[in-house]
Amino acid sequence: MKKSVFTAMLLAVTIGASAQKPAIPRDAALEAKVEKKLASMTLDEKIGQMLELNFDVMGKMAVSDGKRQWVLNETMLDTIISKYKIGSILNAPGTKAATVKQWQEWIGLIQEKSMKYIGIPDVYGLDQNHGVTYTQAGTLFPQPINLAASFNTELAFSGAQITAYESRASNCPWVYNPVLDLGRDPRWPRIWESFGEDPIVNARMAEAEIKGYQGDDPNHLGRYNVATSVKHYFAYGAPFTGKDRTPAYVSPQMLREKYFEPFKAAIQAGALTIMVNSGSINGMPVHASYEYLTKWLKEDLQWDGMIVTDWADINNLFSREHVAKDKKDAIRLAINAGVDMSMDPYSVDFCILLKELVTEGKVSMARIDDAVRRILRLKYRLNLFDQPNTGGKGYEKFGSKEHAEKALRAAEETEVLLKNEGNILPLSKEMNVNGNSVNRKILLTGPNANQMRCLNGGWSYTWQGSNAEDLSESYNTIYEALCNKYGKENVVLEQGVTYNERGQYWEENAPQIEKAVTAAKECDVIIACIGENSYCETPGNLTDLWLSENQRNLVKELAKTGKPIVLVLNEGRPRLVSDIEPLCKAVVDILLPGNYGGDALANLLAGDANFSAKMPYTYPREINSLNNYDYKVSEEVGTMAGAYNYDAKVSLLWPFGYGLSYTTYEYANLKVDKTQFTADDVLTVSVDVKNTGNRVGKESVLLYSSDLVASLTPDNRRLRQFTKIELQPGETKTVTFKLKAKELAFVGADGRWTLEEGDFLLKVARLSTKTACTKTKIWDEPNI
Ligand code: BGC
């Protein structure tokens, strides 16, 4: 695309603000408190509120009580709060999960000093991503990518609600979650932190989690609620290189229509804070973009929440992005763009430099006041002034059986059955040999067979999820869960390939494949648990999407024994396995199911629970075909007439939305109530779903649309709505979707929402029905 055209398109997306009502309704009494406090503050106090430091800088690792641990330096904490008046602290010191008691003491002390020296409580933040990452003995749920696979927003809601409760039990009121970066690139190491590749799945899961975390009233959070920080605004998951924290190049249409969508939904659902993408979009670092931060969020959506940077990202504006000449220049850019709080983990320079900028008139007092107002508002909304501490009495359900049960049920709903040739699964304990019933002998193999670390993934007790096996000892690995299910005497563990726990996440020890092959000869079935070890962020970058050669060789050698193989994939992203998939009778992708993932798998493999998850992203077959499900029609066309082959093919292993069950479903009678509609109509779409098998099952019903002709090449299909139902054997339910016609719109060449006259197909499963828009309508944000 020529540069001038491209720039013009970017400008075109600068959409005029509409008379929008505030995303979060204003509470006059609360606002009055904010104004009163603001009016009493000095410039130093205001600037201090705008800085967030890493707790690590307030202590050090030392030997205490006979063990090496992080020890707080109270004098340092005193100085930081009394002198610099900082408003927020984050992270787990020593970067490992602490006990509830320890958190209560630490944050309790921070609050005591904050109230004493500045009269404003601290807002402590932690990455409680799939449960309380940083509190020992808390409940860890399946990772977000699993929740997406469940297509069940109830699970997202209840997981977030429990996490909020357990986070408050640990005295932490602010979580850096949910992650709404669309996981559209299989190479990106944070795809598992997201809800997968579709904007609507991300949007609906975000709404559910925000309600679960924050409760129903964003102005008055209760003692069991936490504020969310939806992140990383936005298109952070679209790095051109596939490597974390590298530039994204996304068309203005795609940015608005897909990447912005979940953030818009989150804001409209009441999200109180947003964390910014560390990278750049089309050359513009998001931390420096007035357009994206102030215009799109604060003005267009009338959002009065608070924007926090990601880790040291103002520094990156000069050190990595080269859009500022030094740190002071970078602070000027970011604060003027709309950043309210700088997560500058290791330095208080921010306070000094921002004060200079204000004195020199390079950052206005009005901007400072706006930022501080947003920070104070957050603290009042969290009720921290009246109740700076939580935990203790009333939090007895922390890490309870009740919470564990929810995490187990969630895990069962998030593991995806992708292949089941000859109905080899479920795998009963006994098998018939010459008319006699004998116990089935299972060979359990592969590097993921006996480790909690890879079930949990990153953000589990530690940042990378490594060096934390001591904290997850009480939960069952796949091996332990299968022994409980099938009897220890019937499960032979011979891993063949193991990870090097002291190395990088991808390092493996010298393989011992022959041992596994020998063991297989004595067994009836092989369960091969392969995939990835845990990782997070940039250390999770990779050089080759193919699954490790050792692991694929393990499966290839085992296949030569002729014993049936059940392949269990346990991985944070879809690693290529197309050469070994044909060698396996069954495939289950458990993704990252958390502490109860092994038990859930045992229940599913044995048939004590039924599979109901579907793929949250497209699983590629080949490295040069990394499509998403909503590809353009021209990416999949047949050969044209004549001598030359001009075809295009989408080559994938398992499509988005694909997943099997132990029962079967039949879809019939797809109907839409209007064969013609205009933009303000609501379409009622219904379909009958019947359980035609002999087991109870849950089925996710996905409604897609295809715009058949449009002024910009339309996507072949788009998910518009989804729901999940439970059906008894033989039972039929009619599922009804209320689809606003505006949901069928796209962002046009001029950056505006566009619903064009013409035919649409509505699709559910293999059924489709036609309807037509009779009048074109074009409008600005906010959509719908
Ligand atoms: C990550 C964020 C995280 C933050 C604070 C950053 O490195 O990108 O996702 O919330 O650290 O721990």
C-alpha cells in the first residue's frame, strides 16, 4: 500500500466523538470526595500517586529464620512512601508466591505507612491471571485459553469471582487481568493468556470476568471484589515477527473492527483500569499515542478509568522505540498521550522528571489533575480509604474444597477431544481378552506426563511457572491422576523424553526413547503426553513452530510397536504435529488446564466426564499456512480455468470451533425471522439441537455470518454469538439468538461502521439460511 493512502486511512479512522454517555455512570458523592482530596494535594503528592514501583526494590534476598528469603527493608519503604509519596506497588517480591499471612503483613504495612504519610491508600497490583498466581495454596484455574475453549462464560465469571475473593484474602485489591489481546498468531508466546483468536469470544469472556472480579457496581466494589486491568491495549498479540514485544502492522479496519472490540466491551462492562501494549502499531508506540489512549478510550467512550503503563514502558519510548530522546522526553510524550500511572519498577526518577516538565510547562497541571483524579477515583471505588486492608475473618473459603471443585469442573470443560478413531476413548479400566476381563495396561509417556509445571503454564507461583513444583506438590500430575483412576499397577511411566528443568523452557535432556518403546511392548495402550514446558512473555519466544524433534520421534518410534496411541497435547500454543497426528488413534488437546487438569483428563479419558470443549484458535498444519478462521474468501479458492494453477488453500489441522464429544449432536431447522432487514432491526435466529447419542453432553452452539458481497473484501465468515447448552440423550433444545443487525457490520474504507445492502448467510454447524439487508447504513463509534 502506498504510504500516502495508508496515512489517509489512518486519519480516516479518527472518528468524531459522539454524544456518548459515560461508560461507568458517575456517582456524585464519590466524585465530590475525589475533588476534595485532589484540592488538598501538593504537586509532589500528585506526581507520587502517578508512580508504581516494584516491591522488590524495598527489600532484598537474605538469610532469615534459617532460610534464604526476601526480607523487607522497612526504612526503605518509609522513605519511598514519605519522600516520594508513591501511589502503587506491584509484584511478588523474590518473584515467588508468598503465604496469605505474609501478604496481609506486607500490604498491611504499606497501607499503614501510606495512610500515615500521605493519607491516601496504596493500590497494590498483582498478575492473578488464572487464580491467585502469587499466593500459596490458593486456587489455580485453567488458563484463559482453556476458558475460551469451553465457550462457557459462566466458567469465566465464577473463576474470576473466586480469584477476586482469594486475592482480597491476600489483601490485594487490583489484578492485571483479563488479557484481551487476540491470540491470532500461533508463534506468539502469550497466546495462552488470551481467549484465543476471535474478538467476540474475547469480548464475552471479558464481560463475564469483569463482573466476576468487580461485582455489579463499578463505583462501589465490595470486600470480595478487585479492580481489573484489562490488557495489553491493544494489538499486542499481533507482532509481525511472532516475537513478544515487537511491532505490529495492522490495517486500520482490522484494528478497529477486531482488536479494539474486546477492549470496548470491557470498558462498557465497567473495567476500571487498562494496561497498555508495550509495542507499536503501524509505527506508533501505543504508550505515545494520544489518538489511541485519550481519544479512543477516554473521549470516544467517555471512560473515566485509569491507564497504567506496562513494565518500564515509558523508558522503552527512548530506549527501544526511539520516539523520545531521553527519559524526560519519554515521560512528556506518554503523560500527554494519556498515561495516568507509570509502572516504572525500579526508579523514582519519574517523580523528579515529571515535576520538571510541569514546571517548564511541558505537561499541564490540567493533565496531572486528570491523571490523579482517575487514580483517586479508582481508590475510592475500591473503598480503600475506608477499608485499606482486607483478609482474615470472612475469608475462610480461601483455597477451599468448594473452590477446588469449581476448578476441576472448569478443567473438564476445557480439554478438547480432537480425534477418536474407532471410539478408542473412553478407555475403560478393563478389557476383554479371549472372553476374559483383564485390567488394561497403560504406558504413560512423554515429558508432560508427570509434572505440574506444564499443566499450569506461566504465571503459576512464579512468573515463568518454573521452580515452583514444591508449591504444587499436593495436586495430581497426569501420572498421579491416572494411577488414582486405573490403579498404580496398571500404569507404567516411562517418559522417553524429559525437559531440562534447569535450562530454558524448550531444553530437553538426552532422550531415552528405547526405554519407552520397550515398556510399550508390555502394555495395551500408549498415552503420550507431549507439548511444551511452561514459559511466559519474551522468554517464551521460539524459533520453530514444529514441536520438538525428540518428542515427535518418541511418538514415531512408539507407533512402530503397533500399540494404539492416545496423544495428549499440553501446550501454550498450537505447535505443529501434522507428521505424528496420523499415527495416533485419539488426540486430546488439554491446553493449560491448571492444577486440576490431570484429574480432569483422567475423568475424561475414563468416560466419567464428557468432552465439550472446542478449539479457541485455528490449529495449523503447516508453517506457511498460519490462518485464522475468518480469512478472506480469496485465501481459499479453486484453480482457475487455463494452464496455470492460481488456486489458494487454507491448510489447517483442526479448525477454530472444532471439538468432539462422547455423544453426537444433530442440528436442524435453522431459521431467521426476517428475510429482509435494516440496521436498526433485531434478527431472531433459532436452531434445534438434538443429542443423538447415549450420554448426557454439553454443546457450544456457534452462530456465524457471511457477508456475501461488500465494498471491502468480506471475511469468509465471522462468529457473531455463541451459547452452551446441556442435553440429555435424545433431548432436543431450541436455541434462540437475538442478533442486532448492526452486529453484522464491518469497518469500511473510511474507518466507519458500515452495514451494506445485500445478502448475508447465517450459519450454525452445517446449516445456513439467507437474509438480506435492504438499506446501507454507515455510522461512527460507538457501535450498537
Ligand atoms: C507484562 C504484564 C504484567 C506486568 C506486571 C509485564 O512484563 O507484560 O502482562 O502485567 O509485567 O507484572
